[in-house]
Amino acid sequence: MPWSVAPLRFGRGWVVAPDVRTLRARWGRLVAAEGDEREVLFRPSRARTTGTAVAALPGQRTGTGRFARETGPCPEPVRVLSGPFDEQWLLPDHRLIDTARPELWRVAGGPQLFFVEQGFVPGAAGPPLLMTGALPEGRSPAGRPGRIRPLFRRPGGEEPNLAPGLPGFLDDRYGRGAGGPLEWAAWAVAAAVPSPAGCRVPLPADREVWAAGVALGRELLDIPLRGALSGTRPRLPGGRRPYVRAALPERPRSLAYDSEGEVLSVGDGRISPVPEAAWEYRVGGVRVLEQWFARRTAPAEPGSLEAIGPAAWPQEWTSELLDLITVLALLGAREAERAPFTAGGGPGRAALRAAGVLPVPDRARRPASVLDHQEEGPEGQFMLV
């Protein structure tokens, strides 16, 4: 997958939040401030101040004038993956984001899927490669970000982001249709292994192993995509389903797990059954559930925009937590099934060079030109990309 992009850098924490109401309240507070107060609340950086003029993000109708003069309504927040399995909301205003990677925004939506490589941490538990349909920030819990690799190079699922010649090579090696973009995505999720040089995806020796790996990968893809591929929302086997057994408090401060009773304690609240596989699921060596909870309960600087948030734990957070437990339990229970496909044993670099797949041409490493719509540039000008 030759075209890759570095992670986004928001530059200020207040532009992302777990709920839409919080973002609208923060926007309202900011545009109500004037002069020096607005500058302080904004949290200027080298890349962005209230005087910075930049183009609108592709597909977003936001202001392009300097934010110091902004008085308009809050832009409609968009869903983003702000950390492994942590979908939050973002204010999609380019004036607020240090490094937004517009090339990713141009191809987001529809059938697009994003591979998110996790930074290599020796001995750390967790998958080296995650997939999401939401625009990913690329955040790494271990502080060592990898790369973001879109499955398609153009909007609408056009032009797979695969090395020229690779689809045909896979078709010849593993059977007709093996080189399809979704087949490749499934195999990559099933077979990916971490390395200091980046995420590696070994190829198998025969068709049967490829087919089995693709079948497993489709199921592993379908879980975090909430059944988008199969049409059936993922559920725990045996009719098990996590429930709230004791109401969560208004402001929970702690998260604990009892493996014997399969109980997750959220403050004084209780959720069960919570399989141990969900509690122990880690990315970059960090427990996903602990990080998810910490990002919603960590104290913020008084008087800052980050300090604006819900007065009490919202019901939708509980629903999202129950859903996340199911996803992590299902993935954790099947992680060991990937082992046979990570061994490789099939064609390597020499075979790919002989087939003309490698070396990858430079043009394939750059984003595709998109000339099907106008994009507004700084101060209302228009631009073509």
C-alpha cells in the first residue's frame, strides 16, 4: 500500500470531544470571547493562531477568514477515530487544526477504510494494524505513531491503494478475485506483524492458506466496523451480553475489573458480564478500556475550553462502553487465530520484483489528483486540487 500519510496533529485538545454538545458549548464560549481572551482560549501554536488564514477542509463548509473575526455558528462535528477503538467528535475547521492532512479528507467517506499502523514497541501486546471507516487521527497509545494507509486513492472507492501489479499477482497466485481491495484488507488484518521497519504483511505459500486468512480477516474487520460487511451487528456467543447491573454514578472516578465475577466497576456502578479478553485487550501495550475511560474523566485546566464538558456521565457514553466491551471481547478471543497466517512462507521481495510489483513507482506513493469539485481557499478564494 504505497500511499501513506503521517498521523493528524490537532494541536489543541478542545477541538475533539466524546460528545457533540460539548463541542458546541466550547465553540460558543470561544466566539463569545474577544481580543486577548479569545487568543488565550484558542491556545495558539506555531501552526495556528486566531490570525491564521487557511483553506477549508475538503467536504467541509467552514469559514476561511481569520478566526479572530469569527462570529458564526458551530460547524457540524464529524466522527473521527481519536485513538484505538475510541470514536469521538471533531470540529472540522481547518483554522483550528495544526496538521489536518487534507489529502485524507478528500478520500474519506463511502466505502473507504483506513489502515492505521501502530508504532512498534518491542514486546508490547496488541495488534500492529487497525482498520476503521472513520477518519483516523493516528494516535498511538505508546506515543510512537505509525502511518495511515487509505484502502482507496480516490473518493467513492475508486483506485485501490495497492502497488501497481499487486492485484494481478495475487489473482495469479491465489485465484481469481484474490487481488480485490477488500480481500487484501482482510488478509492484511489477519496476517500483519510488527517490526522496527514498520508493519509487515507476509504472503502465504498456497491458496488454501490465503482463503482461510481472508475469511478470518473479514470477520475481524466486521467486528470493529459494527457488522458493516456482514449486515449483522457483532454479539457475544451464547447469548451473553454486558449489562449495567448497578447504575453508574454521575461522575465516576475509577475503573476496576474483577476477573472472577467478570465485573467491570465504573466508580460505584457495575457492568457484567465483561469477558476477561475485553479487559485485557491492549494496543501498543496499553489497555484500551482504561485509556477510553481516562480520556473521558481526566481533569482539565480550570477556565480552559477543555474544562467545558458534561455535568454528569451521559447515557450515550454508557451505551458506547457496552458496545466497546463487546468489540474488544470478540477481537481478543480470536487474536490467537491469526498466528498461522503471520508465519509467511510464500513469495517475498524477490518474487515481487520478478513480477514487476516492486519497486513501486513514485507516483503511487503520492496522493491522486482530485479535480471533481472546487475547494475554498483562504479568505474565500477558490482552489483546484
